[in-house]
Amino acid sequence: MTDNGTLKNDQQKKFVQYYTTGMSAQQAAQKAGYSRSYCRKASKLLKHPGIIAAIEESQASLRDSQNYGPAQAVAEIDRQIRGALSAKSPNFMAAAKLLELKCKLYGLIKEKIEIATVDLKNALEFARSRVLNLTPQHQLADLTVPGGARWTMPIPPGTPTPTNHE
């Protein structure tokens, strides 16, 4: 891609073509001829200005050629909701999902993606230290209760040992 946001090769053009037919980014990248390793991170293509512009242009062209916009989409969703609720066995989940989609079309619901980082090394080390700290310094009590149930539990140093109910 060039700095002005245009597509720079046929592979990018094919990616846009396949992506706008409904394929996932990974499927479209594979079909466009990108390497397998690149296909695994194909969502990066969707961040490039030229590809974004080409996708938006293709979608606008499709909407114009089909005379299909938000009003037609909402009318279609309303028909589907009525059908889901008036069926012999009403499908409330389908109606709820359709209503959610309608709200998204009107901009009433916005998707929020939050990316959090987790320090796995420190989290695992903390968990390991908690487990290791249980057994070496603590006495283990083997308890049997009426009815035959048995379990072992840690007893902190200095705590009297519980009475065994045998």
C-alpha cells in the first residue's frame, strides 16, 4: 500500500474483493494468495488505510446498486422479529438478537473491545508460591467424619490438631 491509502498490488485488491463477499479476514487473505503465516494475522490488513477505503467503497457501491440502506435493513429486521414472535413456537432468542441488530443499525449499541494484558509469568509464580507454602510449613490433618468421608487439610503451625471422629 502507498502512503496515500491506495492499494498497491493485485493481492490487496483480491483480499478486498473476497472480504467484501463475506469471508473472514483470514479466509480472504488465504484466497488472495497470502502466506499461511500471514493469514493467521490477516486482521492487520483491516487496519491499513487503503484497504479500509477500498472496503468502504465496495460496500457503498453494493448498497447503491441494490438500493439497500438502513431503512430497508430495519424493515427487514422488523419482518423477521414479527415472524419469530408469531410462530407456533415463538423464538424469543431470535427476536432478541434481531432487536439487538436493529439497535446497532440505529447506533444505539456500540461494540466496545477492551484489551487487557496479563503478566502470566508473575501470576504463575504467585500461584506456585501459594501452593508450595501450604505443605512444607503446615502440618496436614487427616480427618474422617461419621459416614466414612475423609479428607486432608492443612493446619497452620501452632493450631491444635482437630479431633478425629473415628
